[in-house]
Amino acid sequence: MADNGGDIVGINMGGEKTVQVKRSLLTQLQENYLNAVVSDRWEDRSCDQEGNVFFDYSPEVMMPLINWLRELRDSAPGQPPLPPRINPRHRPAWIKMLRVFAFKDADLANLGA
């Protein structure tokens, strides 16, 4: 997995876009698939040739989650950010991705699912 001393994680979105984020950004919501994959508890993760964790979702579906997690990290305690605005064309894939990632019901509600 592409990282910088374990703190930076590369995320490949469907082979269309790669971003690097702090591992803590992706693990701030506990007990979900996303957390497990990037926290090295998941041995069967898929990585690209550069070692970035590969998720088979388009950037239009996955980037709103990354941006929402950034807003959540920076928000005041007890005041989660508004749900991301998802293009109606991508909404079915958005909901499926969130369910695959096994977010808790409260997190799903905050994400607009």
C-alpha cells in the first residue's frame, strides 16, 4: 500500500483517479469495511501496481465520501456536516457503496443514505 510512514494512504478510484489522504481520515468512523481495509486488518485488499488501495467505484461516487470525511474531521463535536450532494445519476451507486462499506445506521443517516 502506498504510504508515507504508515500515515498516508493512496486510494485508487476505479482506475480513474488516485488521491492520497491521511489514514486517520478514513478510520475516524469505527467498525466499517473502509476502516478495516486501510488499517491493515484486511489481508485480502486489492492494490494497484503502485500499492494504492483499489476501490472499484468511480470518482463521482467515492470522492463525495472522501470530502465528507474531511468535513466531518473538521466539524465541531456533535455537529456532523450536511450530507454530500450526490448527482442523482450516481445516487444508486452511492447508496450501494455505503452499504458495502457497512457504515453504522447513524453514519448512513448523516451521509444521506
